[in-house]
Amino acid sequence: MPAIRYGMDAEAGHKFAVKVLASGFAPRDMSSDDEALGVELWGHRLSNPVGLAAGFDKDGEAIDGLFNLGFSWVEVGSVTPKPQDGNPKPRVFHLPEDSAIINRYGFPSQGHAIVLSRLRSYIATHPPSAVTPSILALNLGKNKSSAPDSTSDFLNGVAKFGPLVDVLVINVSSPNTAGLRALQGRGVLEELLSEVIKARDGLPTRSTDEWKWEKAKIVVKIAPDLSEKEVQDIAEAVTASGVDGVIVSNTTIQRPAELKSINAVETGGLSGPPVKPLTLATLKTLRGFLPSSVPIIGCGGISSGSDAVEYAEAGATLVQLYTSFAYDGVGAPRRVKDEVSATLAARKTTWNEVVKSAAEKFSWKQKNAADLFKDVQEELKSTLDEAGKKVAFGDELVLLKDKVLGAVPVLDVALPSLPAVGDVTTPHTPAPEPPQGKEKTIKDLIKEAEAALGLPSSSS
């Protein structure tokens, strides 16, 4: 594929690579995966943690060829219900100085019917097996012509493809379809994901002698361009709806200052090494808001074994390649896996152990009754301490008032104004202002303090 990249424009090279991998004459990875690369996902073991992200095989043409390269997870799509052309060309741009890509494809898709036919043909020659150490996933997208807040495109996809794949990915984060990222908002996302889970649960139950799971797993793919509050909202929607996992992340609309390529000015989603810091930050934030039972798949700028391990250390269970695969070609998955193996061997650990350690360290944990009681005690103590300070302060003012009234017979002696009493929670009304042009007296100040603290007036 590197030769293709320099000899063709970006989109033509992409399409040619898919055709080669679909032909049956593409290279194969004949090596076995190192045992240390094995990873547990939803109760099943995969041979390695390196998958292929959606966007490469958009219409399910090269599934077999991609698995033959050694990916443990191949994700077809995004697939839209009706065929659509996507955005006008040119819409894919290499940034070679940055090892990056900008695309604004806009979900070009041959539609559900054609992809469904291809999947059925693939399954006929590759019967599903509960022990196959790999996962076939399908990424569901929305048609441009669909209403922005409509859920029907996703629900259609669940009904059609749910019986035929291991995982369905709900794509609400592509920057190239107008209004799509708005579906990441807390309320609308929770509603969408809840409907998707309900549709999935309504599918026929599959035999676990053939399939890994009775029903397809549901995963949502999010953007890297989110605030901490937005990430927390997504975590809450994921937890409330019962979604099985999250992919972090899609491409970014940001343009880091260090980009060198002339194509950096192009509109679209940026992928490759420049997106890695954004994706990692989002992943780390999300991991802290999700329990360890909800796996995160890391995707963004992974081009080496050290990148992959860094994602695992941040809380990812699996990783996905895309841009590095486009740049480095068919040897990319084996190279990354070998580099991961070398890192794990040097540390005398395994991928699963790294993942479990990170999950234990960073995942959200449900507090037990003892911890919750301790939190309540501490909060109550803090509240009472603060209230005690306010009561003591009030008592001191009462004593001060008595001393002043007993010691100063003439109460119209002018004094400089004191700062207002602050942070008092008792109801009060403002004390009357002193006469115009006259400085506040001791009596005025005492009245203000009494009013602020809700004390009986000394004049009553």
C-alpha cells in the first residue's frame, strides 16, 4: 500500500487496496500470535489486541483478506440504510510530513442491502464459531437525508445486521455528516442507546455453540473533541442504557499547531499521530467515569507497539489501527504486535495483566456501604463545624454588643465603617442606612450585625 499511496490520489489508492485484499491474492500473516498478546473481552479470549477501525472496508468487500493480515477485530462500515455517494471529491488528503490523513468522506455507502448480501456470503464460507479468537464488527451510520434526531437508521441496522455479526458500533461521532455529533448529548444519546439496546434484545437468541454471544454486543463510538463534562454525560448515558463498550475515538476537527503539511488546511476529520494526545486524554477521562465491566477500545494515532501499550496503560482493552495501516501497508498489524510482544517480554508481563491493572487503577468503582457512610459522616462533620463557627461568631457579637452598650454611654460617636458580615445563611433583612451625610455609629454597626445574624434587636 505505500507504493499505491505515492502512485495514486488518496481515494483511488484506498479503493485499489480494498480490491487487492478482496481478491484472495493479498499477502497473509502466517505467524502465530504470542500467547502474551491474548486478551479477554466480554468473557471470550482474542488472540491479540490489535484491530482495524471502521472506514477502510466501508462495504464489507475484504473481510477475509483483512483477517488474514492478523487483525483480531475487523470493523466494516460505516454502512447507511440507503446507498449514498458521500461528500464531493476530492475528500481524502494525505499529510505525509505528519503521517496523518484528513478525510471528509461523509459516509459513502452501498447501503444495507448490498452489504447484507456480502455478509451472508462471508458467513456461508466462514461459519460462526464460539471459539474463533477474532471479532467481526459492523459500524452503523446515518443517511444524510435522514432527520438529525431520527433513530430509525440505527434501529434498522440493528434489525438487519444484529443476527450476522459479533458487534454493532453506533457511530455518533463522524465530523463529516451534519448534525451527527449532536447525538452525543446526554439526553438524546441515552434515548438513542436505550432504543438500540431494546432493539438488540428483541433479536432472536443465537446458539452459543456457534456464536460467542447470544446477542450482538453494542458499542458506541465517540469523538475526541469533548469537554470533561461531555465525557461524563456520555459515560452516564452508556451506563444507564446498558451499552457494552465504547470506542475512543473518531477523527478530530482540531488542527494541532505542530502540523506541517500543506493539506492541514483541508476540512474534515484528522487522523494519525496528531490525534493521539486528544484521544488518550478523552480515554483517560472516560475510564474514570465507567466501571471496568465496560471495555474501552482505543483508536487514534496508534502506529507502534509502544503506542498500543500506552493505550492499555490508560485503560483500553483493545486498540484499532487505521492511518498507520494506510501508510505502512499489510505488514502494519504484525509489526505492531511484535513490538507489543517485545515490550511485554521486557516487562515480564502480558497484555491482559496490563489491562487488568489499569482497569483496577483508573475505572470508576461503586462504593460499598461502609465507604458511603464514611463520606456522609465527613460531610456532616464539615457542615456542623461550619455551623459551629457561625454560631460562635454570633455569640461573640452578642457579648461585644453588651460590652459596648455598657461602656459607651454616648452612641452617636462616629466610627469608620467595618466590612460587611459575609457567608451567613440565616434569614435577614438589611439594616437601615444611617442618615445622609453622617458616618455610621457604634449603634448603627450593632444593628447591622444583629440584622445579618438574625439576632433580636437591642432596641426592642
